[in-house]
Amino acid sequence: MLEERELCLEQHPTVANGYYTRDLLTLFGPLEDLKVLRVREGDFHPKLLPYRRRTSIDLSEAILTLYATGASTRDISRFLEAVCGAFYPRESLPGSPRW
């Protein structure tokens, strides 16, 4: 990200402005307190991190793909619990009576 910010600063005359911290959920587990570099004008967004998202995986696509391939709502709930570390009730998944 540092080199990417340097390239941004060469193209746009602005000033480096430290960093901010954020968390990111990945397929390998959560990454906490990432230091994301920023610039004063706010027009720098690292390509490495998804912009304005807290997860690097699209859970809605994963859920629909699992359901479309025949996974049960119980299996999908277990998958989400393993990946996200949070419990999702079967009633909130596709194929449940509420959908």
C-alpha cells in the first residue's frame, strides 16, 4: 500500500496523511487493526482492500451458490459460522420458510 500511495502522490499533488485502522474478514479469518494509508484529499483507495467493505468475500454470492448447488440451510449456516465466526439462523437463509 505504501508504494501504491507514493504512485498516487506522484500523479495527484496532495499530501500523505498517515493512516486509519479497520478490520477485514477474509477466508482465512479476521484481520484486526489494519493500518490503511491515506492522503489529505481523500482520493486514494488501496486496490488491495475492498473499498467500503468489511469483508473480502461476497457472502451473499457464496450463500446463493451453496444453496443452488444443493447445500442444505443447516450446512450453509455451519459454513457461515466457520468462516465468519457468527451464527446465522437457518430462517434467515434462502430456502427457509421466510424466503
